[in-house]
Amino acid sequence: MFQDLKISKARKEDAQKVLEFLNIVGGESDNLLFGENEFKNMPVKREMEIIENINSSDKSVMFVGKIGEEIVSIGSLQGLTGRTRIAHRGRLAISVKKKYWNQGIGTKMMEELIAFAKDIAKLEVIELEVRSDNLSAIRLYEKFGFKRIGLYKKYFKIGEEYFDALLMNLYL
């Protein structure tokens, strides 16, 4: 694992690099909810607003993992607020630049997100969807105790091809 990896809350000053990261990782695999350059037309000011909105919540967080000044990973946890009956849940998303895969960065990001969920957000359930053939991500989630709770048929449509997603939950 990279010893010089630093994980911290995203700041509005990170907005430009966050968008650049998303545009890159979207094209590195078909495992994400978005593709290459899907955020190329998003104004930096809008991303700044998103980051500030996330930071104003005690139920949500966006972490950036940096090596030097380069963002190599982003992890987010979005608490399901607004409705009392589901406020104990949060949705997790994580991405790592391809050249940094299988080097422990995803593991470190997961540790930070789960600690936030337990210690700050006080969540009871973390949920996620993962492409059913993304075995390395599934192994990572299962390593942290996520359980498979269902299969969402035709969750992703990439070009003209459909892919299923595993629904997974971690009960804290």
C-alpha cells in the first residue's frame, strides 16, 4: 500500500481535480455508474456546491485519496436523510484510478468510510450496488462484512448490453 496516501474530506478547492478524476475513471472500466468524460460539461462551481452541501451534513461525506497532489481515489457515503424511517441507512460509492488498483487504496478508503458511518453519521446500514461480474470489488466488500442481499437484473446498460448488479448491505 502507498504510505504517502492521504485521505481527507473533499474541499471545494478540490472541485476541479474531482471532476478531472471522475472523467478519467469513468473511461477506465465499465464498473461505474458513469462513463468517460461524463462530467466534462459540469461547471466547477456546481461541483464546489455539491462538495459544500455534502460537507454541511453530518450524515454524508466525500473523501479524496491523494498521493501528492494527484487524486487517486474518491469514496462517498450519502446518508438517506429527509425521511425518518430510512435515516439509519447510507449509500456507499468508491472508485480508484486504474493504475492504483490492487494496491490497498480501496481497502484504506473503505476503512475511512465505515469509520465515518459508525462514528460520525451513526448509521446502522450501508448499502451499495456493484456489477455482478466485478469480482475484485465484491471481494473487497465481503472482506469488510458486506452481505449479498439481492440481484438487480439489467441494472447497467452499456451501449446495447445489459449487466446485473449485486445489492449488498453492511449491518453495523
